[in-house]
Amino acid sequence: MGIVLIEQKVWEGMLESFSELTGKVRKLTERNTGMKTWLDNEDVCRILNISKRTLQSYRDSGKLAFSQINHKIYYKPNDVETFLQKNLSKNLKT
């Protein structure tokens, strides 16, 4: 592990930039109320009546679209609905 020395002015500039970025992200998430309608793992498991492991298999195989933010996984309700309809129609045919 190495040590990096930077001037105090540079450090303060970086902190200010991070603070501005954080503020912008907060404003965007406050304006975007759609994020509140996204589903997490528990919601999707309950809706599809599956285990967390099965849900992970669907993600890994690309069967169910998802987004990941800071180790937390979210699903669009429309994607879950589409997945449910496709699998329901397959089950009805067999």
C-alpha cells in the first residue's frame, strides 16, 4: 500500500467537488419519483413466489432485467410483469 500526498488546496477542491456531486444526485433522486416504484429482491420474490436463489439464477441467466446501485438490486415493475406473463404463458402451454 502506498501513501499519496496532496496539497491541502487540492484536497479541499476534491471535497467540494464531491459535495456538489452528492447534492446533484440528491436533487435528481428527489425529482425522479419513479425510483420509489422500483422493486427490490424481497418484493420480486414475493410477487413471483420464488426463493432468493431462484431470483439470482434468473438474473445470472439474463431472464430478468435488473439494476444495481451500491450492492442493492432493483427491478422495474414492467420487467417483472413481462417476465411473469412470458412464464405464465409457457406454463399454460404445457
